[in-house]
Amino acid sequence: MPTNIKVGLSIVVLVVGVLMYIWEVDQGNVQLSWIVIGLSVFMVFAMWIFPETGQTREDQKEPD
């Protein structure tokens, strides 16, 4: 995935996570709000750390 898409998706995930955190705190679900913000941060972290799947040389060969 291109870096500019990763940056945009990271911003969107973090903004939605913060908005959901604020909404959950407002509703009185403090424990759930921490889960929401933790999951949002983990999703962004995982997107940047774990490599994408790719094709190997064998996969790229066309069948005869």
C-alpha cells in the first residue's frame, strides 16, 4: 500500500477512534472507551509494522 494512503487511513482511524472514545466516555462506558482507543492505536500500529502479502517469483510465472 502506498505511503500516502497509509497516512490518510491512519488519520481517519485515529480521528474515528478519538470520536468514539469521547462518545463512550459521555455515555458512561469508561472501560469500553479505553478498549476503543487501544484498538484504534493497535490497528494503525499493525498497518505500519506488518508487511503486506506479495507475490513470489513462482506466483508470477504463467502456466505453460
